[in-house]
Amino acid sequence: MAKTRVVVVDDSALVRSLLSEIINRQDDMQCVGAAADPYIARELIRDTDPDVITLDVEMPRMDGIDFLGKLMRLRPTPVVMVSTLTERGADVTLRALELGAVDFVAKPKIGVADGLKQLAEQITDKIRIASKAQLKRLALPVAAPAAPSADAPPRVAAPASIGRLSTEKIVFIGASTGGTEATKEVLVHLPPDSPAVMITQHMPAGFTRSYAARLDGLCRIRVAEACDGERVLPGHAYIAPGGQHLSVERSGANYVARVQAGEPVNRHMPSVEVLFKSAARVAGPNALGIMLTGMGADGARAMREMREAGAWNIAQDEASCVVFGMPREAIAHGAAHEVLPLAQIAPRLIERLRGMGATTNRV
């Protein structure tokens, strides 16, 4: 079997050496070159034609974001970002995911050598996933008056009102690789009177707060990192904090978020399995489940439990996924009522909710 060919781009000689060593220890991958900056990387990529690139966020001469944007327009290649565990590092990494990076690894703050060695399994797993990811070429820029800035909110039609709806209705979303952008695509189309949305996105601690703040600035519903014990309200989305599980419980007539540390489930914390199991147990037929792009099978069995408890479930289709693993497993477990392209999920969710509202009104 041909090995996955990897180019490492990082301004630190130590990091380049460590990543190259980690990659070359794997039987199924090979580091075919390492570059200290994007200018050297450009020539190296042209010469070696790698399957995957690991890319540092902050580098001299040209930062990783500018280089990534050019790369994804001209020569789309799966990229795993190497990010710093800082607020700026988180913001820049999220921008990289918007530009088409498949995933990221958080570089340890101290003890880089030991830290990267401890992350070796995570790094190589993400390279393997990236090598199979579906990429879409970024549109080349065209001259246009008053072009929006790169950080401007996407131009989407104003979401239509759902109308009167029981406050017991609640939406649950699970996602992993490629999920930051997929979840955004769903949330930006939801109107302010949407039911509450509970989200588990596989993401490490230190990044989910920035991710929630970024979404909050783009969406008509409020988006925040979930807090343990807080009441779950309509018109709000709650994101599982990195490194902790999110679930939902009942407190009288209300839903309450439960955020707790614990053991990884399906190798993940937060885990979609934990959130979806609570949805089946607590919300039953009032739940609507959505499984978005991601590697692995986290949440598939629990999504089937949601269906058996009366929930209505949607899985993202293969063509629109970065990685089809999690939706494919949910479909294989008989958990999904519908399989839809990403662009159709929010409209279908709104349509379904309106039908529920009409039923509520008749009652």
C-alpha cells in the first residue's frame, strides 16, 4: 500500500524535526519534506506533490493563514494546522478551518518536545483522516465593488419565523472533522424563535469558547459555551466545552445543561454518544437529531436510541461531508430518517419544526 506523503511546514527546527520523526515512525506515512516558511514550502510542495500538509499558524515572511488561502485556491491539499493554545491561536485556527483546513492539533504551551511526543497518536490519526478528506477548491477572487472582508458574516437570507412551538422541542447536533463549518451552516439559517440547540463538536479545551463567540456574531440565535446547571432556553445554542461531556437533564418543566468531566467515550470528550443518550432519555419525541461530518462512529448507537424514543433524525450526505464516517455509521445503525446535503439540513429542520408547531396549535 502506498504511504501517505506528508510535508511539514513550521518555522521551529525542533518542531519540524519532531513531526518528521513522528510521521516517519508510522508504517503508512512518510515525511517527504520539511519547510521553515511558506516560500520554501511552495517549492517543496510543487516538487513532492504531498497527500497532506501540516502547517504552523504563525510563521515569518507569510503567516499560515495567507499561505493556506492561496493553497486552497490554487492547489487544494488536505491540511492539518498546528496551533498554539492561546486565544489568538484559537481565533486564527477557526479562520483556517473556514478556509478549508481539515483539522488542527493544539501545540503544547510548554515542553514542546515531550508535548508533541504525547500527541503523536492524535497527530498521526488526524493526518490519516485528512488524507481521505473531501476538499472543495476556494473560489478565485474576482473584482467586485465593496467586497466584504474575510471576517464578515456570510450573506444568508433572513431566517423565517418558525411560529408557535412547544418549548419542549430541542435540537441535538453531533459533529467532528469538518464539523465547525458544517454546524455554522446549519445555525446561521435558524430564526430567533428556534428551539434550543445542544451541540457536541469534537474540539479540545481552549477552542470551544472562541468557536462559540465566533458563531454568536454570525447567527440570529445566541450561541455560547454551555455551563453546568444553566437552564436551556429557546433561541439559544449551547456548545460542549472542550474536554468535558455535555448532556441534558430535566428540572421540572425545564431542560438543564449538564457539563461534566469524566472518561472519554468512544475516545472522545466531549462525546456525541453522551449528548445523544441524554436526548433519548430526557427529550424523547421532542428531540430532533442531526449528525454532521466526522470520522468514526461516535454517537451512532445513541442516535438510534433517539429514534427508538421518538426523535426525528437527519444525517448529512456523503457528497457534502468532509469525512463521511459518523453520518455513515448513523445511517448503518438505522438511526436516520433522512439523509440530506448540508445546504438542505437547516431548511428541512425548519420545515419539520413548523409542522410540529402546527400540530401544537391544533392541540
